[in-house]
Amino acid sequence: MKTGITLWCALALTPSLAVAQGGLTAYPATVTLDSGLDAHRVVVVASDAQGITVDVTSTAEVSFSASGVAEWREGRLVPVGDGEVFARIRHGGHGAEVKVTVRGAEDEPPVSFRNDVVPVLTRAGCNGGACHGAASGKNGFGLTLFGYDPARDLRALSRDYRGRRLDCAAPEESLMLTKPTGEVKHKGGKRFEREGEMWQTLRAWIAAGATDDGDAVPTLVGLKVEPEELVLAGPGQRSPLVVTATYSDGSLRDVTELSLMSSSNPTSAAVEGGVVESAARGEAFVMARFGYLTEVAQVIVLPNADAWSPPEMDRRNEIDELVQQKLVKLRLAPAAPCDDATYLRRVYIDVIGQLPPPDAVRAFLADEAEDKRARVVEDLLKRPEFPDVWAMTWAEVLRIEPQNLEQKGVHIFTRWLREALRDGAPMDEVVRRMLTSNGSAFQVPEVNYWATATNPKVLAENAAQTFLGIRLQCAQCHNHPFERWRMDDYYGFAAFFAQIGRKNGDTPRESIVYDRSSGDIRNERNNAVAKPTFLGGDVPEIAGDVDRRKVLAEWLTSAKNPWFAKNIANRVWARFFGRGLVHPVDDVRVSNPPSHPVLHRRLGEKLAASGFDVRELIREICASATYQSAQHPGEAASATYAGMTPRRLSAEQLLDAIGQVTEVPTKFRGVPLGQSAVQVVDPDGGNRFLDLFGRPDRDSVCTCERREEPTLNQILHLINGGTIEAKVRSGESRLARLLKAESSPDAILDELFLAAYARAPRSDERERVLRSIAEAGDDPRGAWEDVLWAMFNSKEFLFQH
Amino acid sequence: MRAALLGGALAAAAGALCAQQLRLVLPAGATRGTTATFRCYGAELEDTVSVIWMREGLEVVGLSEHKKDRVHVEVRIPEDAELGVYPFALHTKRGITRVKFVRVGALPSVAEAKTHGTKETAQKLELDCTVDGRVLAEDVDWYAFDAQKGQAIRIEAVGVRLGLYDLDLQLEVFGPDGEMVLRADESSIGRADPCAALRVEQDGTYHIALRDVAYRGSSYGAYRLHIGTFPRPTGLLPSGGRPGETIEAQLLGDLEPATVKLTLPDRVGVHEVFPVVDGKAVPTPVRVVVDERDNFCEGAAPEQPPAAPCAFHGVLAEAGETDSHTFSAKKGARVEIRALARALLSPLDPVLVVLDEKGKALTSNDDGLGLDGRVRFTPPADGSYRVTVHDHLRRGGADMFYRIEVGAIPGISGTAEAVPGRRSEDLGLCVPQGGRNATIIQTSGIDARHGVTLDWTSLPQGVHARPLKVPNGGIVPLVLEAQRDAPISSALASPEVTAETEPKERSAQHLHRYPTLRVRNNVAYETRALRAMPVAVTEPAALSVAATEPKVPLVRSGTMTLPVRIERADKFDGTVTIRAMWLPSGVSGTTLTLPKGKSEGVLTLNANSGATVARAPVVLSASYAAGSVRRAVSSEPFYLDVQEPWITAKLPRAKMEQGQKATFAIELERKREFEGKVEVELGRMPKGVAYEAPAIAADTTELPIALTAAADAHVGRHRSIYLRLILTTPHGVISHAVGGGELRVDRPLPPELRGDGAASNTDKGPR
């Protein structure tokens, strides 16, 4: 069972683990000082052999390779004269270097509206969504959210309100300064101090005439938060961060104080004033936002600095290797492997959404072959239920529902998906076919994709979220607050969907989709026609008669697309582990980084390398020790994958499972008896059980529509709802069959346990159940029904574990 | 527009003619040369007396099972009966139903087995048969047949085309090894009905699973399933010719290529024909166009470009293909070009482009006729022009045929039934014995200036029509009267027009389009045309209605009361609802309800300021409940004369203070001379203001009405003051209403401001 371990043990350690060798690192490695007023902080971090990092900035010794260029002053590099020099930093016997380039040491450049004033407004919260950055502004004063349109902000400051917000003759009297300092009543409270750094910046700009520097100043092109990874031992550890912005002229600027910072997990690591402070054991990502860019740094908090050596871990493939690298960092031992019965039930539910039948359990448990786990996966992948499960999963996020589609469309589109998956059509081809489809929605099933929405903007948002995992919605009205997406990106992407033509078909219910080869969408920021632009900024050349969707589909489904393969792989991963490496799977953004970046990338690469064969990826996942692990005995977070995290069966799985165990199938509205909940194509199936347990209505492409949280109604329904009662009491049930066949109580119990739990009863369970059956006397049916009912209410049944 | 305006007023009448309901006919068809019993299900059918066939050829040999919800009709189908659809309605003693259909086929009919819902219980069929079955909700019907390798099998289902239910059938065929060998869903020939062709690859038993694609079957979900070795083309090349011409046509879209000789019908129009190959006819028809044009097939173009009218036929066999045809046209002679494809059941979605000799595109069209294309253009010069056609999605295929028609813009002339508010499928007219009933006929292409009178022929025995002159607008009632002893029978009536300028009668075409089935949002799924008016004599009605023709006109912005009386038959004492069946544009009328014991009442007619000035025939319709059926009779037609106002007035904008007097000075103008007195009334005067109007003489042009405001008169600006001018003439009362008056009532100024001129500058209106 441990084949393949040696291969992956030989893999080189990742760069991040290099820090664990011990040493000193100074951040950033390169600094430019571009005027006499410039300064750039440096953070010096020492790491020990365990990889634990400690901030030593204040105690490090700094010298320079040459004098007269730069100085070290209170943790910052400041300019002295033009030139290039290396700052040599030493601490505890280790050294590090920072390359410093000083230009224009004599210059005192004017304050830039775009690069200085707007960042101050952002840092002070003026243009935040809760204040003047709201769509309708606040108290008659509106700024663009996080300053996405500086020209409009300048108008608001200098022209609106009869120009009373600025007073160039007496800058200190400007409302722009007196309001945020609290000198004049300000509903938003005091935002900064009079005479403080931010105040000085704004005052200087007003005094200089409050002009826009437009294109005259370099533009922001990059952002970096350093150290990119901190490993802090124990609570209360403080470690500063430095945020460096890169501009189009190559200059670097320390924007730590102008950045908005937040932590994804403050209980482990909080951030305040650019300094991270550790708390409980765990992992956090600290996000820094400056301008339109957002970047993150990873912070791992260990319980203490004691030495820890990792236990021997079962590694079967690259997945294990990459998951275990993180476990080592977190000092977590993985859970033990799960037993055969657990594995069989788990893999049946995850791959085909059904419980293993008792015969299959018996056969599997009796099988002593080494490869039986791989074989069962192989068999399940060939089962017709496999495409059913995945067609349903995709149908949810593609919004296949009868409000927008005709009933017929719902049926034939779902069937098309199911048959494509059944026939092993590569996922990139499936998506490509949908995106490039033309014709009648009744004759070409995939054309129904275009019926799920008609507005090009909505189509663009849906495509980005469904196929790339990117939520673009925010950027329709303003730059994305937690991502790099700007309005220009949004409308550039939406332009791919601007030329979709629709017309009625022969019959009143039929519609035809075609390429109009004309039509545009306008960017609401500047009312200009948006040119089709891929996310990321590349602008393809598209001839007039070429269907824009074809160009989009080629780019989107390309193996080189930075998101597509990873997104599909992550969705597959999430199905098997209950959470994605990026979680939620359709919210990929810098500020929501993957828990295992390398694994995330590798899964995408593997999927692309296999020709987007989802089955291949599933084989590898199911073969991994990570998937085959039992529940973690400790409190390991589910994102660590140290053990399998139990999760409630989905609505469909649960209802089908109850039907399977009782052998009483559920009749769904509008389809013949015999179809499973997974096969029902209409989300509004009129089944209360499915509604109650979170079957999505398919109102949006968001995976969040599937509700997984427990509710009181669910519990009540399980305790005394009609679904279980009707099936348990049915005269056509498994129980009725077994009793009719006069099976022994032992045999009946075995059968029920195998059907519900995929295992034989333990001796204590057997003893308790059989005692209660014996007490029931000659008519044990009622007692057996109680047993079954209790089993349905047990966690072991309700959960995938 | 007119129908829409009046729709509301007469909507309640809509139910009157479809109380007898025919909803389902089982089986939906039968084989020629047999006698079949069709079970007709519906409501109020117990007194069915006959079948009104809309097409000749079948003979009813017996009616049985007379029950409220059903009647069985035994029909003899002659050996030489034409294949196809036979529309019919049921005639009961109290009315007629909507039209439903039976189909006559050539293949032997097989009834659906009771249980064949699984593959294991599949109903075994012999090839070359037609199954009459039903898909119920969530139903899957399984059939099995044996076939040998190499056999060409065609399977066609007719579901939604039966006009019973919005069925969307799909069929799947499974081979002897259990693998699905084909799935058919939509088809060009059957729209939502599937049509499949299968070349058998291995001997054995094949299974068919037939169901609604979304499991939406119904008890109305009848279908006919044709299975066999018959030809199943989707169209013909050429798909048209001259009346009576025998053409040699290729069958398109079938498994095996074939050519047939086909004699076209004599009558101009789009026809459904049943080509026969090796003695086997197609199960459902293909369409051909019969007209007087010259026809040219692709690849056989004449040396000289033909002149309009002409037609071109072709197939877009390859993807991306564009076909081009050249014709000659004269400068200034307007031309209509139509690309027919979907209308002929071709899968093609044609796009038309017209180019001049130099290749410059002059005009183009994609969906001018449904999905088919139509352009109208005026040639800028004498010469040849090119018309090209391609598929909108640039598809191609062996069955993607088209017919391009080039010719003059066709005129339309004829009649159709158009009762406002009534659905077009509620067609036909029931005339009670000894009574009278009416419907509304919309004429087109009949110019009222020629004094055309519309009459009707081929009426049932004992029924005669009241010929009426077609007024401007072309809408005229058809009023039929039946003698007391007229037998309860039915007939298909036809219009006949006589123009004063022409000495001889001539027949007009009656063409009434009605939907065979309505689907979501009541949209018509498919329409059929009926070329005659079904008329049925019913048992005597319980009343007659009469109105006195007004001797005076109804003027624009005027009102008229119309006394109405009914004569109740013995013992009938029910409530009667009376309304005008149709009124000219801009005229509205009230509905009169005469409860038990009442036989007289008054209808009020109102003309708005833009009402059409014309003299138009009007009939009143009186309806009542006869058990659970609503029956109706009509009055004799009478003429309503809508005229311009006889007197006009101009109302002032006046103001006064509380407790003061003022004058409301109205200017009058007599537009015509008349005898009689004129009285005036002011309407919507504010509370507390009294008026006194002076007497009006024939030459009065200024009418100063003295106003007196009480001390507590309602203060404010009253803008809706109107004047009612009541003209009492020797022939009747003509009531005019003139609006536009305004009266402002102010509070008096405080004493300290009076007389110092302050009021003139500080007038802020009512306070």
C-alpha cells in the first residue's frame, strides 16, 4: 500500500522550507530612494533551524558598502546622495544584504495627487465603502471606492460643493483638512491628526494648487508584502511587515503605512499598524491593499518553539507529499489510515453519491488483494451514477433551472452534460462547446447555456465564476476591493459576450442563439466601448467576422490559462475533502489564497496534462494517503488535511441513502419512480426533504447556494418527519423483505448495518439491539423500525467520514 | 386595434360559443378503407346531432354513447379517401364545438397496449403500422420490432401536431445488444415531434422508448407512431409547380435517394402532399407550393434571367454554402422576394440578399416571414438582379432546401370571422330555429366606396342571411335567421359580394386562421386555415332581442341611449345580458342586464372625440344561461350614424370669489342647421356655485351663464368643467359634451387689502 513513497520522498524541498535551514533575511531585498524626502523601512527576520522566524530589525547592525549614499535611521533607509550601495545587515552571526539605489537625493518633488493624495484618502478610510466611497457618497460628498477614478475624485474635491472643500489660499482652512481632523463637525469622526504625516501630504497638495498630475506620474504596477511567510512560535510574538509598491518607472516605494491591512484569521494572527501579533496556533493570511492591488503574507503560528521532529508519514503520491510539507510546517502529525469499511463507504458516496450495497461491502472486506481500493474506484468511475453526480454538480453552478430555461432545456442540457461526462469528454472541451454553441436551444443542448442569462455582463460574471472561480461582480461598478480586478478588466471581459444574438425559433418556446458579429458594451467608468480583453490584460486581435466567444473559449480552456485547470481541479478536490484548496472554490482572489499553493497549482497541471480527464484526477485523489486517512484525533483544522473532516451528506445523498437502506425509492414530482435525487434535473422538484437539507434553487452560479449548515428543521424532520417514517414503515421495505423471509435477528442486524454504515455491528451494538428486539416478543417489526429510525438519526449515517 | 379596444366589452361573450367542448379525440386517426370509431371527449356533448367536417371525404355512419362528456362517432373512411388531416367540429342541439382533427393514414392502425411501460413489457409491433397511443404524465411507452441487417426503418411520432396537448416527444431506439442506436427529438418536419431513420446494422429485436422529453405527458397526450419501411423525406426538390402540373421531384432528407412523379393540386396555395415510393406513401405530408410561376431548379438555370413572377428551388448541401439566382426586373416595378424554407418544413433558416448586376447588395432579410425571409424592393433600373440565400447559422445539409419566390406584392381579398374579444378558434355561428344570431366579419381588400354588399351562400336549409353593405373599415355583421321549421343541420357557408359598380355577383374568399393548439402564455403553437364558415341550426332560443334604430346620430363626444327590449319565450325567466356585438372605433357601449321579470332596458353608447365618423351596421347580442350552456341570439342589424358635433362650444377660464357673482361666457357655434331646442347643463361645477343659463335661440353665439358663489363655495381651481348641450330634435335627442372649462373660486381678500391694489400683485391663488 505504500508504493510510490520513495519517488516523492526524493523531491526537493520547496523554497519556503529553505528558511527553515536558519539564517537572516532582510526585506525588501532591493530599495530605491527617489527623492530627498524618500525613506524605506527594512524588516530583518532571523529564522532558526526549525524555521521559526523572529523579528530582529531593532537589534540588527547595519553598515553600507560605501558611504555617502544612504543611511540607516530607525529601521529605515534614507537617502544621502545619489548612487548605489549595499546595506549590510548582521545579526547573531548571520548576514543579509539590501541593495539601495538613490536617485534625486537633492529633489523635493511636489505631492502627487494620484500617488500620494488618493492613497492617503484610502488609508484614512475616506473613500471606503462605508464612507464617501459608497455608491451615493456620504452627506453629499462622493469619492470613488478606494480611488479607482482619481479624476472623478478631483472633481468632487475641487469643483463640487462650489469648490468649498479646498482653499488653496489658506490650505489649513480647507474642509478636506478640517473635517477629518475633527476641527469641523464630521460624522465620520477624526481620521488623522492635524500636523500629522497624512495631514501634511494633503496640505502640501492643496497649497500647491490642488492639481491633478494625470499621466505625468508613474503608475502603480506591483505590490509586495514581506516577509511573505512568517512562522511565529507561541502567542504574543510581534513581527512587522513591509509593503513595497512598484511603479511603472521602476521605482520602489514603502507604502506600509498607506496600506490597508487585515488578517484572514485574527485568532491566530492579528495585524495592527503593519505589525503582526501571534495568538492561537493556526494559520492566517495578512492582506495588504494599496491602490488597486492586494497582496498577502502567510503567517503560521505554532504553539511553542520547542523542537519537533515529524513522524514517519505514509506518502503515496504527490498529493501526500505536498500536504505533508504543510503538516511539517504546522507541526501536525497526520491521522492514521482509515479502515476498509470506512474507505468503501467514503469512496462510494464521493464518487457516485450512493451507499455501498451490503454485498459490495462483504465482498470488499473479504477481498485481500493489495489493489482493492484502487479497483473499487476504477469500478465506480465506470458506473452510470458517476456522470449523474457530476452532471448535477455542474448543473447547479451552470444554473440549469426551468425559470430561464424551458423544461425541455433543463432536461436536454443536463442530459448532454451527463453523456459528455459519461463518455469521458475532457472538461475543457465540454466548456468550449458550451461557450461556442450556436443554434436552437431545443436542438443543440449546450445552447441552453446562453439561456441561463441574457445580459452580457451577467454572462461574463457567471463564466468567470463558474469556469475560473473568479468573482468579478464588484468590478462592474468599482475596482474590486480585494482583488486586482478593475472596471476596465470587467468590461473588457464582458465585451466577449456582447455580440450574442438571440431570436425566436419556429415554436413559441424555442429560441435560437447566434453570433451577431456586431454589438459592443460600454465601460461605465468612461462610457467608452470596451475592447474584448482577457482577464490579466491581454487584448486579442479579433477580426470582425470572428465569433468573440471562440477566442474567449480558446483562452479560457487553454492549459496555460492561470485559473481554469486549477479551478476545475479544485472543485474536484473539494468534492472529496469537503473544502477546496481555495475555499470557497469559486472565490479565487489574492486575499483568499490557497491553503496549499503548490498542490493547487500541481492539481491544475495534472488535470491539464491528463487532457482534462477528471477521472484521472479522481483516481489520484482516491489513491492518496491524505484521502484515505481517518479523522484526525486532535483538533487539526480541516484546511490542513491532516485527517478526513466529517461532513454531512448532501441533501440528495441523504435522501438516496435513506431510500437505499430501506429499499423504498423516493418518487419525485414529474419523473417516473426510480430516478434518484441526484438524477432529478429540476431543482424545484417539489421535495421538501431536499429543500430542507439545502438543495440549491440554482438562482446563482455560486456554490454557496448549496446550504450545508444544520438547522432545527432538519433535526426535527429526521426525528419525526414523514420521509423517514414513510420509508421505515413501508410494507415494501428491506425490513419487510427480511422479516418476511424470516431471517434471523442477527442476519437482519448485519444487513441493516452493512446497508447503512457499510460495516458489521460491534458486539456492544449487537447485544443492545438484539436485546430490544427480543423484548418486542412475537411482533418485532416495530422494534426493528425503531432500530432503523435510530440508525438514520446517528451521526455515522448522516455524515460522510 | 379595433378588436383590442372592444375586446374587454365582449370578453364575456367569448364563452358563449364554446360551452360545448371537444377536447380529445381517441384514436387520433385511422386507416383508409376501414370504419373507425372515434371517441370524442369534452363537455356538453350529450345532444350531439352531427359532425361538421371542414374537409370532405369521410362519412359518419353513427353516433353513440351520448353522454355529457363524450360521444362516439363512427366514421367510414373510403378506400380512396385522401390521406391527411380531417378537421371537424361537433354540432349539438345547442351549439358547436371548437375544431379537432382525425387523421387518415395508409398504414394499419394498432392500439397501444395497456401495459408497456418497461423495456421488458414492450409492445411488439409489426413493421409498417401506426400505433395510436397516449403519453401520460411521467410515462414511458416501450415498443419492440424485429429488423434485419440492412433494412431502412423510419419512425415518426405525431404528438403536438395532433393539436391536443403541448407534447414534446422524444424517441430512443435500442439495438438487440441493449445499446442506444439513435435518439430523435426535434425534427424539421414535425417541429417538437421526433422523426428518425435507421439503417439496421444487426438482425434482432429493436426497442423504442417514447416519452415526453420532460416527462410532461397528459391524459390529452395522444400520439400516433408510424413505424415501417415507408419513405420519409423532409421535402421535395422542386417544392412547387403550376396547378395540376405533374412534376418529377427528388425526395430530400430520406435514407435512400428517390424521385417521384407528383401531380400537383389544381388550386393555388400551399398544399400538403403524400408522395408514394414503391407503393408506400409517406405517413405525414410534405409541403408544396402551387401557383402560376415559372419554376427553376438549382443547376438548371435558363439562359436568360427569368422575369418575375418566377420561383427558384435549391438545396444548401454544404456548410457555408450560398446559392445565387438571377432574375430580371423592370425599373420601378415593386418586387417581393420570399425565401420559403421553414414554411415548407425545411430545416434551413434562410437569409436573403438581393444584389444588382455589379454585385452591390441592395437589400437583405433574415426573418421577415417567421424564420423565412422576405424583402420588398423597387428595382432602380431595368436589368438583371441576383438573389442569394444562405443559412443563418451557415449550416448545410442534403435536406436544407428552399424555394425563392420572385413576384409582385400580393394583394389580399377576402373575409374572416373577427368577433372582438373572442378567440379565433371559437369559430362558426349557431342560429336557433325561429331565431336570429350574428357574428362579426372582417373583410379585407373590399373597398367600401364601390358599394359592396356581402351576402352568404351554402347556408343550412331554412337559414338565410341579411345582406349588408360593407362600411368603411370593412367590418360588417353577419346576421343569420332560421325559420321555425328549419331542420337542425349544419353547413359550411361562403361569402358572396356584389358591387354596385358590377352587375354580377362574385364570390369572395373566406379564410379564417385559427390556432390548433395554444401553449405557454396562450401563444398559438400552430395555425390552420378554414375556408368556409361553419353554420349550425340549433334548437329554438328562449328569447329574441330587438332595438329601435336610432333616428338621430351619435356625435363625437356625445352620448346616446338605446332602448332595448326582449321577448321571452314561455316559462323563460332567466337573466339576460345584452351588449352590442361590435361598435365602430371610438364608440363604447354599456352592458345591459335584464334580471328575472324585466324585458326592457336601455343601453348607453358613448362616442369619444376621435370616434370614426361613419354609418355602420350594428347588432345587439343577448345571451343567457340554458342549463350549463350559454346561448346567444342577436337583434336585427341597425345602423349607427356617428357624426361630427352639430354644435360646438368654447368654454372659458373664469374666476370668482366666494359670495360673489360672475359670468361664465361660452361661445357657441352651430355647425349645421336643425330644428329643435337646445338646452345646456354645466357639469362638475364646484360645490356652492349655482348657475343660470339663458334660453338659446337658433342664432345664439354667445352664452353668458350667470354664476353665483355661496359664501362657503368650494375654493380652488376647478379644471374639469364641461358643458352638456342637449339638442331635442323631432327625431330624438342628441347629446353633446364639451370640456375644457375652468373656474377658479377664491377666498375674498382681507378687508385691509381691499381697494389698495395689493391684491393685483399678490395674487397667490387659493390659500
